[in-house]
Amino acid sequence: MANLIRRWLGRDSGPQPSPPTPLTTERIDAGYRLFWLKTALEWDTDRRTMIAERVAAAITEPGFAANGLERRFRVAGLDDQAHSGASLLALAAALRGLDDFDDEAEAP
């Protein structure tokens, strides 16, 4: 009861939450890869192939930048949203990984 009264009076604020973990390039890339892997697992092979081709074209365009958070790039057929360059690079990596996995699963 005494702790409750101290907290209510502002004399004991209780345990403080830890500060947020800062965003790093590695954390951003890992988040994008996880998101795109989960998303692409729901796509059929034809959609994965189509999106992989369009992403490959987008990331080789002049003016493409592997920016972390600013959403500047669109890929036709992907969705109606703009994506960051890092997000599209992560999508390309996720699709390559799924393609490699599918190839290994089909091998005798």
C-alpha cells in the first residue's frame, strides 16, 4: 500500500522502461527480409517470378538508391505502395532464397 501511495504522489515512479533499441542498418534489413519472406511465402511460383523480374528491373534503374526508410520506389504488380530501396533489395534477396529453397526441394 505504501508503494502505491508513493507512486501516486510521484515519489516512486517504479521500474523505468528500457530505452528503445536504435535502428541500425542491420535491424532495418532484417525486418524487411522477414516481412518479405513471410509475404512471398503466400505467393505462387508465377507471382514470385513476376515480382522478382520487376524488382530486378527496378533496382537497376538509374536513380535507385538503397535508402533505408524513405519510400520512393514503386514496383508494378507488387502493391500500391512505395518502398524504400533497402526494402526492395530485401525482397529480391527473399525471393532468391525461396527460389534456391524450391530448387533444393525438387532435387533428387
